[in-house]
Amino acid sequence: MDHSPGDTRPHIVVIGGGFAGLWATRALARDDVRITVVDRSNHHLFQPLLYQVATAGLSAPDIAAPLRHILRRQRNATVRMGTVAGIDTETREVHLDDGDAIGYDFLLLASGATHAYFGHDEWARYAPGLKTLDDALLIRRRILSAFERAEASDDDAERRALLTFAIVGGGPTGVELAGTLAEIARHTLKREFRRIDPRQARVLLLEAGPRVLSAFPQTLSTKALRQLQKLGVEVRTGSAVTRIDAVGVTLGDESIATHTVLWAAGVAASPLARSLHVPLDRAGRVLVQPDLSVPGLPQVFVAGDLASLQQDGKPVPGVAPAAKQMGRHAAASIRARITGHATAPFRYRDYGNLATIGRMAAVVHFGRLGLSGAIAWWFWLLAHIFFLIGFRNRLVVMLNWTWAYWSYQRAARIILNNEERPE
Amino acid sequence: MDHSPGDTRPHIVVIGGGFAGLWATRALARDDVRITVVDRSNHHLFQPLLYQVATAGLSAPDIAAPLRHILRRQRNATVRMGTVAGIDTETREVHLDDGDAIGYDFLLLASGATHAYFGHDEWARYAPGLKTLDDALLIRRRILSAFERAEASDDDAERRALLTFAIVGGGPTGVELAGTLAEIARHTLKREFRRIDPRQARVLLLEAGPRVLSAFPQTLSTKALRQLQKLGVEVRTGSAVTRIDAVGVTLGDESIATHTVLWAAGVAASPLARSLHVPLDRAGRVLVQPDLSVPGLPQVFVAGDLASLQQDGKPVPGVAPAAKQMGRHAAASIRARITGHATAPFRYRDYGNLATIGRMAAVVHFGRLGLSGAIAWWFWLLAHIFFLIGFRNRLVVMLNWTWAYWSYQRAARIILNNEERPE
């Protein structure tokens, strides 16, 4: 689809319309280049709020905007919805699975990460992870259906298993899911069932390491743990999962009967990294140069979760602010290449770290400052509303949250595409 | 799941949580009865706005609310999410497909209607109809994907077929879909593509009868036709579809190449009607007595789209107000049976008929009054917001519509569960 034969501007192909790809594209808005953004979905996703869609607090369109719409006024950019099958760095072409090939002068690979099950891919069907809107709707369906099935069940053991929810992984996503699920069981659904008491639901957060939120200082991890326990979450640290199947989850010798296991434990790099045929780190990410280019491929850059880079002896984390910064930096590196200037090394600026736990419960860490509880929660709320793309979405999200806050209700408790009871 | 052995209150089972079933349940809130509402989805759906979800103006949860939540304070009602496999009127039991059986003293069958393809079930996969939220999300995905695929295509004929949209059926749903689709092509997507011009999309509305909106007076049909044409819709009346397949739609001798056909032509009664083993009308609906009971089955009532009833020589129409009125009447008939009183005949009160066409374009008909254009549109807007269940939804819908109105944007242009490009 390289249909601009008379166009001599350098053609930049950006794979992935997430934070890294989109921020790079926007940074090049005034350059004399052509940009093609390729993404397999039609939208940019505000991933930090994905757990709210999974837990029925927000609708899918509240946290997503069509890439075309975001870029409609950027005349040097075009969007191609499609799935990349491979990259040929010899011919400088991106191959799509529909047979199309897109030639590039510069390539930015920003296709991010996906779930990793540590060699246990058979766990995927029992323990869905949370990366896309479709993942979030699947998790929402599983959670809400478990309560429905428990209400209908006549078997005590089955009912207990249906009311047991296990979240694997004590990072920010796991903490958010566990805290929100505990609130749903204790408050949102309180009066709605006649045969079960949703407050008796067990929510387990299983973490293999010694503490939750290990990217935060020890004191904030401890505060997060107490806030989770106050909400009724059973936190098990040092608990490595050894098996997940249709009947439950196994931790060493202990088997826990549950029908709902959610995976928030591991991410793996997008498999597209392999098609570059360059050295990768253990997680499959590309070991980039300081200017974010790929060793030996000066016209190829990598940004976001797919880039592996050390700074001051620590890896740059796979978080949204790092992806945005890398995207902008990759754009600057490409511009330098085009104009014949030297590229500069990327420096990650850490503005802090936020994780929410529940209503009025969160932890925030900036430099030396650590906050927890209500003040951290307000901080988290404002930061997330502020960074949401699109004026309309911010308003709708604020309205939904205000409503949810006062009523303890969740606006999107709708089971869609009911897999368990097909027509 | 009939687990109240000590409970001597009459048990009323309501099949279907749509307008008829829900209004009947609410009407019995203060009666000394037990009510079980069975529905295969977890939500009540505000069906009159379903086309807005299909055309990406609203999110699925904006027009739906969990049945449990609506009924949470009605202590004599319980909700069972499940699919009814059959009804045994001998043993007075409702059988669910998960093997459960629910005994009843009175049964209200309000399972509504589904799409009918006039004996051409093979058309269903090419021409989805619009009855559930999942249907709406499927149609949304097909519409948005057609524009994406057209942008990627190098073949002129394929691009034209992808930009041709055929809607079969000129009733209110067909008119709403056609009008909104024309607006999307002309305004919403105007600047967002680089290779196609969405304004060149063709939107065809195919009606077998002599005019659109045949339930309205001739003058309003003509006004609706003009409003559709002004929006750019090609209306073909007297055009019976003879074939629908993967490459297009055939009308007599004419073949129209299109990848997107939407079905708004026919509805058929829920197949559950057959399990009563009583006479049905040609559309498969139950020929009910004037009090809405089933001939020969005095403890079984039918309300809503599934009930076939003549009034003053005309059938009671399959619209939301009729369903609500029948639901309330069936509740009164059941109450009369329980208390040993005579039941009264149902009378449909026709408060008028509304259909929207597009921005500032609608027709309204009450008694002798007919309105069209902007005033009819404002009337339609206020009526729909007023009747939406749930305070929060009304606010969100109003906000979305205000935004959509001023910006010509549609808030929910997100492709979910992308069937065409599976991972």
C-alpha cells in the first residue's frame, strides 16, 4: 500500500498506536515526512484504566478513541488498521497478514507487550490477562457470570468455588483488580441477590515475591497491603502458582477451588521483536542503543514496552510515561537521522509511580515523597482524568466516577457476548 | 431452583426481562406473591436506542441496566439468569438449558421476538439483525470495519462494494440505521481517511412494500422519504430482496455489490411459543384471550411482542408502549385470578408513534397530529431520554448526545471483538 510514487518525503512506518507509537507520530506532525501508523485495532487505548472496564466501572469506549480521529488533523499521518505478520529489514518492508506490504525509510516498532504465562500457555484459557478492551470485556463477563451462576447453584462446594476469585500477580494491575473486586462484592452487589450473600465472596491476591507493588518502596507496599486487607482481600505473598485449571489454582501443596482466575503476573514482548533478527533480552525485548535505534539497523527504532534499556543500572520500566517519553525521543532520533544530525541518548525522567487500590485507597511515590490512603487516591483520580485523551471522554469518565462514588454502583455491569450460554 | 418449600405464596415465573416482563414484575411489587424473572442476559435493554449502539453513538451500558439492580428493592422478586429450553404446562415447570426446572403457579411468557429471514436462514450470517446488545456490537464492527477495509483496498470495485451499505426493511429500525449511517459517512468520518472519501459511501434502504414507515400515515411516510433523500440515502420501495450472499444483495434482476447488509425487515416470535402447544398466528405468536391468558391454560399469560391480539380490527403493534401496557395488564389478570376476581379485557392505548431519521429529522404521529423535521426530532429526543431507565444513564446519554450534536462526532467508534482479524 505504498501508493505515493511521486512523494519524495521520507516514509516512517509506526507499528502500534499505543502511547509510544502515538506520541512519536504526534511529535513528527510538523516534519516533512509521511507517517503510516499500523495497528490491529482501530483505537488508542488508555491502558491505565483498563481494569475499570474489566470491573464494570467504565464502558469500553470511555477509555478508547479511534486512532484516525486522534490524528485527523495531522495531514502527514495516515492510519492503517491491520495485523503485522513480519518485518523484512533487508527489503525494508512491513508485511501484513492480508498480504499487503508497506515499504519504509524509517521504522518505529512500538507493538508493546502481551501476557506471559511462564511457559504454561495452557493456563491462558483459565486465567485471562488484561491488555486489550476485548480482554477487559472477557474478564467482566467472567466476574459477573460467576455471581450469576453462584445464585443459581444448589451445590455448596460449587457455590463457594464460584464466589472465590484469585488474582495472580501483586503488581499495580493485580492490586487494582483485587481491590475493586472486593468492593463490588461488599458494596455494589450487596442487596441484589436472594440466595447468596456476595459479601461472602473470597478475593485472593497471589504474589510469588515477598511483597505487593514491588516497584514501590517497602513502606508503601506495607500500606498497600493494609488497605487491601481492610477491603477484605486475602493477600498471599511468597505464593508461587504451580497449576491453573478448570477447577482452581494450586500453590505448592494447597489447592484453591475457584472458577475465576485472573492473570496479572507476567508480560512478554510482542513476538514481532523476533522478526528483526537482533539480540533480545530474556523477556524477548529488543536491546536498543541509547538513541533507541536497533544495533546494526540504523533506520529501525524501538520504543515503549518492547524496548529494553538500562539507565543508572536499572531497567527503564514498562509504564505509560516511559512509553510516551521514548516515543517522543524516537521521533527526535529519526528527525536527526533525516537532517544529518547526531542522535542524542534517551534519558527516562521518572515523575513518580501511582497505584490505586479502591475507594479512597491508593499509593503514590515521587522521588522521596510517598503518599497513601485518601490523599493518594485523589491524586491518582485527578492524574488519570487529566491524562485521558479527548475532552468528551474526560467528562463521561468524571460523571461515571462521581456517580459510582456516591452510589457505590458501577455503570457498566452488562454481560456482553455471553460465551458460557451461547444461543 | 424452587427452593422455598415453606413459602405458600403463589409463585409467578416471568420469562423475559424486556418491557413486558419487567413492567409486569414491577406491577406486582406489593402483592403477596413470589416472582422469579428468568432472562438469558443479565440486563434489561432499552431497545428503542439499540440502533445508536449499532451506529457507535452510545456505549452498550448506556442503554442497559442489570435486571437485578432494577429489582434490588423489590423483595418479592428474584432474578435467574438462564436460557429457557422449554415449558411443561402439564407439570407447570419451566426447564432451563442447564438442567434446572422452575415450578410455577402462574407463568408470564414475555420472551419477545427475534429476526425472521422469511425462510432464508442462510442470509443471517451476511445480514445481521438488531435485537440484542451483541447484535448491535456486531453491526458496529461490520460498519466501521468496512470503512477501514476500503481505506486499505487497492481494488476499485472492492472499494466501492465496501463503501456500499444496504439496509433491508423500511420500518423504524431500517430508517434509523439508514439515516444515521448516511450522517456518519457525510459528517463524522469526513476528514479521517486519506485514500477514500467516506462521503462517497452509498447507503441504500430497500423496502419491499410501497413506502417507508408504513405504520405512519402516507403524508408522514412521504416526509420521511424526503428527509432520508436529503441525507443522501437511496430509498428503493417496491424492492423485494431475492438473494443475500457474501458479495452482495439481489433485487429481482439487479445485483448490488456490497459487503455490509443489515437486516431490519422481519421479526418472528420467540420459539418458546411453540412449547405451549396452543394455536399460533402466522408469525408464530400466541393467540391470547382478551385478558392475555392462553386459551385452555388459565394460569399462563403472554405479553409483549409474543402476544397476538386484535383490537378494533387491527393488530396491537409490537412496540415498547404496547409491551409495557400488556405487562401491567397481565399482572392485573394474575392478581384477579389469585384473589378470585374476574379478569378484565386488555385495551391498548395508542399514545402515538415516533421514528427518528437523523439530526433534526424525525416523524411523530399522535391521533390526528403529525409532525416532521426539527420539531419532531426534539420531541423524539426528549421522549427517549425521559423513558430511559436509571438516572445515571439519562445523564450519560444526554451528555453523549449533546457532544455528538455539536461535534458531529460519535463517542463509541471502537471496534470490539474483531471477528475479521482474529489473533
